[in-house]
Amino acid sequence: MPKIKTNRGAAKRFRKTGTGKIRRNKAFTSHILTKKSTKRKRDLRQSTLVDKSDVKNIRCLVPYL
């Protein structure tokens, strides 16, 4: 059987936690940072878990994660 190809863009954006959940970085951190508050920018630095409604799609994109 052929192997399943990994979506390389998705593979760079997601990683697995120790318990098997999928982690992601937050958006809106790259530019136009002057109008965002320091508190908001500090919160955006933290990674977060992917919502459970999106996990199935991400597992298809990155099957060997």
C-alpha cells in the first residue's frame, strides 16, 4: 500500500502534546502590532490547543502526527 502524503504547510503549524492533543500557535502576531495592547500581544505568544471540531481535519492533513 502507498503511504499517505503529509500536508507540509499543516505539518509546520501543528505539533502533538505529551497526551496526544494537537497544539497550535495563535494568529495576529506578525504585523500591525502598535494598535494591540501589551497584554493582548503577551497572550498571543502562548500556544493553545486546537478545538475538538477541527482535530479530525488536521489528523487527515498530518496523518503521522
